[in-house]
Amino acid sequence: MPKHDYRIARGEILRMLYRMYPDAVGDNVIESTFIWITPGVIKGHVQFLIDSGYATREEVDHEKYAFSTANYILKIVPKGIDLLEGNIEKDPGIQTPPM
């Protein structure tokens, strides 16, 4: 996947989180939605979003939620919402899709 496509994929993942807000999204849902991106590459995109302060990650407690197939859940934070809504300066690592 060319690097410019990475920017698009990160933007689409962030947009998915935006649509689900205030709820979080499981990694299994993200991977099944973006089937053309390998799980390893998705993990890199997720880490980028977390490191940039646009999303948070929480591990799923399988003892408490034995029915869940997700390993973690991802949730957009206000900075991510501001990025997508154009309230803060664009990030060169993310192509924000039209809302």
C-alpha cells in the first residue's frame, strides 16, 4: 500500500470512530470493515491515531466479557473530532475525508 494510501486509511478509521461516537469500536469490527488492509497494518494506523492524540485504546477484559471477540476497543477523543470537523490544523499523516 503506497504511503499516501496510509493517510487515507487513517482518515477512514478516524471517521468510523467519529460516526460511532460516543461509543467505542472493537478491533474486530475495524478489521472486518477494512478487509483490504492487513491486521498488522491496521495496528500501525491505530497506534498512529493513539500517539497523535486522536483516539484512545482500552484492552477488553475477557474474564468480564467472555463473549467478546475483540482484543481492544478504540474511541475517538475531542482532538480527533476537532481534526475531522476542521477546527484544528490538518495533520499531514491523515487525509481527512469529507464529512
